[in-house]
Amino acid sequence: MNNVDILDMTSKQTGALYDWTLNLIEQTGLSDRLAHVVTSAGLLIVAFLILYILDMIISAVFNSILTKIITNTKTKWDDLLIRNKSLNHLSHFILIVVAQQMIPFIFIGFPDFTAGLNKFLSILVILSFYMLINSLLKTGRDILRLSKAFVDKPLDSYLQVTQIFFIFVIGTLIFSILTGNSPWQFLVSLGAASAILMLVFKDTILGFVASIQVSANDSVRVGDWIEMPKYGVDGDVLEINLNKVKVQNFDKTIVSVPTYTLLSDAFKNYRGMQDSGGRRIKRAINIKISSIRYLTDDEIAVLKKIQLLAPYIATREEEIQAYNQHTAADDSMLVNGRRMTNVGLFRAYIGAYARHNPDIHKGLTFMVRQLAPNEHGLPLELYMFTNGTEWAFFENTMSDLFDHLFAAIKYFHLEVFELPAADDLRHLLSEKNSVVDRQKNS
């Protein structure tokens, strides 16, 4: 291939500006070739100076005048233009467009040089246009986030999908400029490689579909408390984008999981609990079964002094007395007829105490129930909701409730089941040795 000399001006058309400058340089006595070099270099320097001055003017207009006008307005959306550097990208776009129109005109006499330069400037125009569009898209996302209707929507996912689309379009245009082929030929060639593209962008496609379904089904929002034990997730959703969901656990660690796992794996969302205004208490007190018994009249009289329990005892006494008289129950045997038990009165006391607690929600499920007896005794389970969902409030309310119940249970002649400790075993062993010693002495 023959080398092309871009400075060979033989039989080449030149511009009026170039001819005027060349004639001015030739008057100094330089050779033709050197005159062309000096002319081209001088025009290039002048072009850069003009672009530099133009850049200063545009920057002064956008960064000083428009910025002051925007910051003094009461609206917020125009402030987002500054934060996302939209004005800077617009000024760069204008400068590159001017350069594209001016520099090839100056070097019209160098078709080989201007062809390559024009391709380079065309690519810069496309890239600067993408940067401008991208900043406007980010501004639109931030404007939507100011609205309550979109504050919990996965806007980052939609933004990333749009960015990918524009990148694909820009890549096609740049390839067309570099090769000189039609963009449609490039798209046709991509059709044959669609299987490879599907494999490369598998996670992106799955994330995009998951983002749409999550948004359409309203299954997860930004700010929701979700739990996914498989991935160590237990905290608040910070961000939902095309490829990942970012969650801040309660220990302040950040966990990122693929977006499509919200569809492929099970997770727990506590939004319903937070919206209800109450958080569930589901905890049991294990009663030692051997301590459960009927109460005597004297013991019942003492328990009547408990103000919360007195109305219940009075009502139950009337019901039991009427039933026993109707059935002619034999009082000589306690199992005949109906009697009050210490565990029954304790269960009634738990309900009365919880109902009078202002921190317990009265509009949600409220229950004090017995669970199936097991090797740990008889579980009395409190199933109710606190009057708030904040974590610290929930824990304090539940702790205060059980503090009181553990202290009050002895007044009902009941015992809480607990496994024997080392001191208990030593005490039993000591009693056994004492019995053995007394038997030997006798």
C-alpha cells in the first residue's frame, strides 16, 4: 500500500482561510512544504485558542450565571441539575459540536487528515451527548424520588436498563462511524450472536425481570425490613437496582444479594407488621406441673386482694357455686364439681395485667393460652402485640411484662420450671448422704 502524505497539497482544494494564511506565510520566504506545515500548525493553534476562549465563555455562562439563578429559585428539581452536573455536560456538548464544525472547515485542504479528525470528533459528540442524557436521566430519577409515590420504587433498576439501552445504541453508532458500515449491518450481525449475548447478560436480564415483578407485585420496597437466612440478610432494604439488592443488617453490616433471588428464593417481609402498628409477642412461661393444684378458700381470699384479679374471682365463685349446687357435688372430694386452680387464676391474672398495660395493643389478637405439656412443664404462652413496632420499645415492653410475671408467680403458689443447676445437684446429694447417715446410726 502506498503511503499517503496528508501535507501534499498538489491538486487539492483548499479553503479561503487556509489560502490567505498560506500566502501570508509564503511571503516570509519559506519553502512550499514548510509553509504548509507552518500554516497548518498556526491554524491549529488558533483553533485551540478559539475553543479555549469559547469554553471559558460557556463555562462562565453556565457555571456562574445559570448556577446562581438556579440556586436562588425555590424549586428543588433545578438544584438536581447542578448536583448531577447536567450543566457541565451541556457546556461540553456545545463546545465539541462547535469544534466539529470549525476544525474540519479550517483543514479543508487535507481530506485524509480531516476524515480521521471528523470521525474522532463525531465519536466525541456521541459520547458527550450520552453523558448529557445520562445526567438528565439521573436528575429525573432524583425528581421522582421526591414524590411519595416513587420513594420506595426500584428506580435505579429502570435507570440502569435505560442506560444499557443507550450504551448499546451509542456502541452501534460508534462502530458504524469507525467501520463506515450501516448500523443495520451491525445489528444483523448481532442477531447471530444473540445466544452468546443472552449468556453474557443473563444476570442483567434476570435482574430486570425481577425488578419489574417486584415493583408490579409490590413485594419489596426500599425501607422494608426483610429476612433471608440463606444469605445472612436481616435488616432494612437500602437500594434495589438492576443487579443487586443492598440491605443493611441490624448489626450495621451491608449485604448485597442478586435481585432475581427475590423471585427464586423465599424471604420474609415485615412491612405488614410495621403497617399494622403492633409487633407480636409470642413467648411462654413454663410452669412446673407438680406445683399445679386446687386452691383453698383461705388462699383464694388472699388472692382477692389483687385488685386486677378480684372481679374475676368474684364472678368465678358465683359460677362455680351455682354449678356445684346444681350438680350436688360432694365437697369432701376436691375433684368433684368445679374448683379454682392456681394456674387458672394465674392465667387470668396475666390477661388482666396485659389488658391494663398501655403498651399492649388492644385492637389486635390478644390471647393467653396453654400449650401442650412437655418435658419442660406446662407452657403458658402470651400471644399479643405491643402498641408500637420500634425494636427497642418492643423489647422493653416485653421485658417489663415478663419481669412482673416472674415476680408475681410465687403469690399463686406456682413454680417456674428450670433445669437443675450444679447447686441443686449438690443439695440433693447432700440430702441423700444425710439420709444414709441417719439410717446407719439408727
